[in-house]
Amino acid sequence: MTTQQVIDPETIKLVKEEFLSQVILFNCNCHTFDTVIEQLIKATGCSSATASQLAYVADQFGRVKVFEGEREKCERVADIIGSVGLIVKITQ
């Protein structure tokens, strides 16, 4: 006879969150705010206001997390942002 273990949904959520990746955008002085904002909107689907805030944080602090999710999605987001020469990194 086999026994089945029930896993709490909150535990599953915590485990999944441990494996999420993040896309970090680094500040550079070679792109305009408009270019950064445009790429963030295109890559993440965020609003113009959110993209503006993220661009501002990157400018002021040198980097900002712009996206979090599964590795494949992060790679797509990073590819779009980086396609114009913006500096991005994917972290675990």
C-alpha cells in the first residue's frame, strides 16, 4: 500500500519563488530615457509610468530589477531590452 503525501500550496509557492530569475537593468549614459522606457514597455508590457520609474531608479542607483519570472521569460525580456545595446543581466 502506498501513501500519498499532501503538499501545502504555500510550500509549493515558496519553492517556485526560489527558482525565479530576475532581469537586472544597469545604468548607462549612452541611451536616452525615452529609449530605455520604450524598451521596458516593449519587453515587459509595463505601463509608461512604471517604465519611467524603473529608468529613474537605474539612473540614480546604477541598476534596477525590471522583471522576475521563469528563466525562459527572463531571457526573452533581457533579449528585447538588450537588443538596442542596453546592459542587462539575468540572475537566479
